[in-house]
Amino acid sequence: MFYLIIFLNIIVILLLLKIYSLKRTEKTAETEAKRQFQRAESSDASKAVLLLWLKHKAHGHKLSAYFTEHNMKTIAIYGMAEAGILLYRELKNDGIHIACGIDRSSRYVCDDLNIIKPDEFTGNVDAVIVTPVYYFSEIYDLFHDKFKGAIPILGMDEILYGLGEV
């Protein structure tokens, strides 16, 4: 009888472990599905911004016009993947001073631009330009809270729409 009780307890424990494992697998699959959906949405947002940027370039519009019009002489660029690097090069060629690039990842390198982590940013600029527009709200909150709203934080889409119709 004693061995039967031990055997039944082992069976119950194994069943509970299996149930736990199934629930964990289900949560992992759900998390991965959400992550893939978020990546797709992020990619769509990036493509829309890049397409609008290309349309402006095709019409001869320069991003530097926005900064000149708003008296922004020194900016920082948040997001130093491809769009951030392209933005840096375009603005640098048009005479806008880029104080630094900001990115959570340390894998990006861009010419002679100093790329720092968000917590290293001191805010000595006229504006922060956010290239990953999908994450704009999160980045906006981070810097708005840190600098109490003293520095404009602008998404690339806001700048492009500020250039007018194309």
C-alpha cells in the first residue's frame, strides 16, 4: 500500500510538470507571435517613413530646411540603424550639426559620429530626432521625463510631414 501511494504521488507530480510545461510552451508561442507581429508593424512604419523621405528627395526637398525653419542648429539622432546613418549623412552634408547619435545597441558605427547609450545623453541639443517611429512614444517618454520637456523630441515622420505635401 505504501508503494502504491508513492507511485500515485509520482504520477501526480509528473502530470503537474507536464501541465506546467504545456502552459509555458503556450506562453512562449504567444510571446513569439506578438514579437513577430510587432516586428512586422515596425517594419511597415519604417518603410512608410523611408518612402515619404524618398518622395521629398524626388521633389528636391531637403530635411535641413525643417531644422533651419525651426532654428534648430544642433540635434541628436536617436536610432542609429540604417535610417539614422542616412539621416546623419544628409544633415551633415547640409550643414546641420549632429551632436551625437543615440542607440541602445552598441553595434552601430557611423563615420566619425559619437554614438552613445540613452542614459549617457546629456541633452545639450536643440532637438532629438527619433528614426524608429514605431517606438516613438516609448522614446519620447524616456527623454521627456528626463529633460522635463525642455528639448523637442521629434519623430522622422513629423519632420517629413512638416516639409509639406509631396
